[in-house]
Amino acid sequence: MKSYIQVAFNLPTEKFFWYRLSSDFKEKPEIGQRVVVPLGKKEKVGFVVNVSSKKPEGKLKEMIGFFDRFSPFSSSLFQLASWITDYYGCSLGQALHSVFPHPFPYEEKIDFSLSHPQENSTLKKEVYLINPGEQKIELFLSWIRENKKINKQVLILVPEISLTCAFEEKIEKWGVKSVIFHSKLPPRERYRRWLAMKKGEVDVVVGTRSVVFSPLPNIGLTLIDEEQSIDYKQKETPKYGVREVATKRGEIENFPVYLVSGSPSLDSWYKAQKGVYRLFNIPEKEKTSSHLTTDMHRPSSFFIVDVKKEKKKNRIFSSLLQEKIKEALERGFPVLVFVPRRGYANFLLCSDCGEVIRCPNCNISLSFHLKKEMLCHWCGFQKEAPLTCPFCEGISVRKIGWGTQRVELEAKKIFPAARVERFDLDVFKLSPHLISQRIKNKEVDILVGTQLLIKEEIISMVNVVGVILLDVLLNVPDFRATERTFHLLNKIRHSQKKGSFLIVQTYNPTYYVLNKEGEEFYSEELKIRETLGYPPFQRWIRILFEGRTKNKVKDKCEKIAEELEKKNLDFLGPSPCPFLQIKGQYRYHIILRDDGTKTKFLEESIKKAIPRTMRGSVKLGIDVDPLIIT
């Protein structure tokens, strides 16, 4: 009997392609198995998504051969890929490629059917939000041991590759079989470790984003450490979020997901308050407080400097910061100067009252552009830059933004005897471990840098952390800017050693991110989000348009917006992105908003109004639940 296969490719198209099998192939392909087939004038590797004995209509080309001997997908992973296709607006081929991107043929037959789900001895198939306090490693070990007793494996996800090394050293001492997995491993080594997972030869897998697709045959628990990190969002298509994918996989395969954080994301905290997630309180004997709080009462001393009151020459290094740095250097202690300049456009701030010029529609700081024009990169609102402050009528309205290079030069000028080094991606591409090694070897006195330096192993080694102009971090054109600032300050405080100092310089010392802690901050931030219709009260979908000709990109974006408007959908834009041009590509976007009442209608409208691929010079991308708008 003749057989026919339907194949999906790692391409932005919903279309599947039928091929016939010659009589030379004795075995039928399995669902998910990779095959080599002709596509146009080329040979392509694709995924089998359907097998039929009934001949489809039309003239069919013949399959060239098998790439894998067997399918690398369990039924549950294939089901997960199908869900990713629907939720994140990508093709099935793109989703399958994300789950199994390895270039090497899968040649070994393994029984990958899931065993009958056992009762989990920890907690039925729910999502738990956990603040572990200072007992995180001990808790992880206890959870691993509990699952090992019932022959189940544990997945541990970390936001950065550098963190896998720290876990690897600790896990080796626990006497469990483990494997570390991340994108920096050589391809053959990654494939070898993937096979070890698939065979069930390991108890624990530690890794970054892609570990959420680990082929372990009997997962008992998935742990997502520092769940608030933006590194858990995939930047390439499909632009999935690890938290959402892990939750769906737990639902499919019947295991719980633990979201671990001392400073949880606002989205997770909100879901915990609503009962979607469950709070898991650490017993009193293991943690001094059983509440999910992120208090900043740590052993270090915390100072807020009002830059408005400083002399003009001290506005980069305030008198207090200079004093504490001098004391630290005299005692032989290193210092870290954090410059929160992230490369976004400048904003306008009044140095008399500390207020920032914001969009009246979005409450986002307006970006300052050429010709003295101010622009909102969310809704497209524009206005001419004012000569006087609209709040206090002062005349000291100016562009704000000091970069690392300016701060480095100022540090060398004020502390001429100190060894000052700048650490950012433009100069150094060292791992945190190598930077901390240089501190241990006393090769540097003052470290000046961006978020690259905000790592526990670095911060714990310095005596003073100075934050140069927090306002820059608070006023990037992103509604999550305040939340991210809150997480960053908490990370610094939680990483500092006893007797150290954190000095934050700002034009607005009364801002609530500096004066509210834990649940007080979350409650205040939620009020603002609800008023403006921001997530978590709405689901957002970003449609990004890119191309080399500005007018073509703009026109295409506006045409799609017209189509969406006809369907009575709620959206922001069309407007230029915060970074209008990257690598020669002009960029415009539309942000669709859904309050939960039109989700299905929204998804169907997107499919009809927005093709997944565009012919011509304008490319289109879909980002569901965007975390960073650049």
C-alpha cells in the first residue's frame, strides 16, 4: 500500500506540503520524524506532521530520504509544540524546530512513552510562587531527593549561562546524576547530553531557556530560578516565554512548576493574589519570614541622594558617593559604579523639580529626537519640546543621559590614584567569574559598568555600589521600567555583604520605587497598570515591521492598522519603535490589546489580517506577551 506524508518546515508559513513515498522505503515515517524532501529547487529537512494511505490531490514529489531513523518527539512534546504554534503565532515547523533544533540525525530507538503519572510527593500539577530566602540551595536539594525517591527527574532553569556553573559545582556534591545544558556547548556535545536526557540517564538537568524542552521521560518537577528575569523570553521566532511554556508542559505531563524568586515579577505576584498560582511559604525554621515580601532591610546601608541639591560639578559623583568611595579605597576595598544607561533615546527632565515629560496617554517618558521633537514610541503621540517645565515653570529642562564612558573619565579625574576600568559590551566581554577573579587578584579598584556587573558573585566582593542617576533606568520608554528598577535594586541589596553601602543618586528621591517595599510596591504598581490598561490586566501582542526603506515599512504598518481597525480591535500605534533603525532596518510596530473577552476573536483576526510572511521588502514579526519593547 502506498503512503503519503505531510511535512512542515522551519519557515514562517502555515502551509504543509504532501510527498509520496516510493516502495523502496519499507517503514512508514513517524509523526515528528525529520525527512529530506525537495522544496522548490532545493533539498530541505522538514518534520512529518501527518501520514496517510489516501492520495492527496495534485502532482506530488517524492520523499528523498529519512534524516532521523526515529522521531525525536514524545507525544507530549509534539502536543506542546502545537500549543506554541497557536499561542505564539508561529508555524508548526518553527515550533518543532525550537523543541528539537539539533543538526545531528536521531538514530537510536528509545521507548519515549510517558510512564503512568505517579502521585508527586511534593505538591498535584499546579504552579507555585516561592520566595526561598537564604535557603534556596538546601530547598532545591530536598526537592531533588524527594523526586529521586520515586524515580522522577527535576528540571532547573536559570536565566544566564554563568549561573549553570555555580549549580554544577553544588550538584556534584549531592551525589545525583546531573547534566548542564546551554547554547554555548559545542553542537555534538549538546546532542550527546540531549540523548542522555532522553534515555533517562540523569536525575537533574540544569540549563537556560531551551531546557524547558528537555526530553526527560518522567519529569517530577520544574524549577524556574529568578523567574522575574527577562532572559526567559526567547528573542527569535517563536518568541516564547519559559514560564508559560513550562506551565503548559506541566499541565500536559502532570507535574508541578515552582517559580522561585526573592523578587517575583509583577505578573506572577498578581496571579498568586488571584489564586492562579499558589504561594508556597517556607517554614519558619528555614526562613525568618513566611510572607512573600522583598524587603530591602539587608545588612548593607542604603542611601538616597537628591541630585538637585548637589553642586553642578557633583552631579555625576555626589559628595556622599565620593566620600564613601574614598573611604573604601583607603581601606583597600573595591567599588562598583553602576551606570544604568541602556542606549535608549534621551528624555527631558526638569532639574528644578525632578519631573519628567511623559506621554499623556501612556504615562511613558517621551523620547527626545532631533528638531526638538518629543515622541511616544507606544501610541505615536508627538509634541514640541517645551522651553519651560510644565510642572513648576522652571527653566532648567534638559536632556538626561550619562553613559559609561563619561562616568569612567570622571572617576579617573576624581580618583587619579585608583585603577579604574570600564566593563560593558563595548570594551569587555568577560564572564562574571573572570571579572570577580580580577577583583580577588586586586587588579582593579573601581569598576564602572552597566548591568553586566549586577551579578551576585561580583556585588558580594565590593564595599560600595553607587548607582549613577537612577532616573535613566526609570524613564526608558517601557511601562515595565519601574518594576525592573525595583528588581535591580533588590538584587543589589540581597547580594551585598555586611557593612557595605548602596548609594542611589536621583532627581526624584520620593519616587515610590525607592520608598515602598515588597507588597506595598506591587500594590502601587498594579494600581497604575490597571488605570492605564497594561499587563497583567490585558494581554498584549506586538506586531513588528522591518525593512530598509522607511516609507515602505511605515505604509505597510499603517495598512495593517487599517485592517485591524475595521475589525474593531483595540491597539496602540502604529508608531516608530524606540530604536527606529537597527542594522540598516527601519522599524515600526502595532501593539494589540486584549482584556480577556476577545482572545479567540483576536487570534482569528490576526491570522486573517496579518500574514505570517510577507513578500517583498518588509518583514513582519509577532511577539505575544512582549517583555521588552525596543
